[in-house]
Amino acid sequence: MARNKIEDLRDHLFAAIERLSDEDISGDKLQEELKKAKAISELSSAIVDTARAEIEFLEAVGATGSDSQLFKGVTNQNLLG
């Protein structure tokens, strides 16, 4: 099952932070985790930018909600419009 919600993105970000905070990690493993963290950060920024653009579009057309998987689980649809 795809994990496409903002909460899932947040979980991935915190998991990356936890891996980088591991005091037992060093050398090549640390460098690998740093590369992963950078990639996760860049992808996360793109996802957030996409969400921002979607919200701006919804506001522009006067919509009060979204069926987007990105916002799945958002119970107050007024936050989206």
C-alpha cells in the first residue's frame, strides 16, 4: 500500500533524523546516510511545494476540499480552502 500522506512524509523525515543521530554510525555508513538524508530532504521539498501549489489552486477556484491522496486524513477540509 502506498504511503502518500503528509503524515507519512513526516515519518520518513523523522526516521532519517533518527538514523543521523545514531552515535554508533560513522565512516561509510554515515556518508551513505547523509546522502540519503539529502535526497529525502530534496524530495520532501518538492512534495511540499506540490501541496502548496495544490492549496493555492484550490483557494483560487474557491474549492473547500480536495480528494488528493496527499491530504487523505485531513478532517477539516476548510483548512484546504
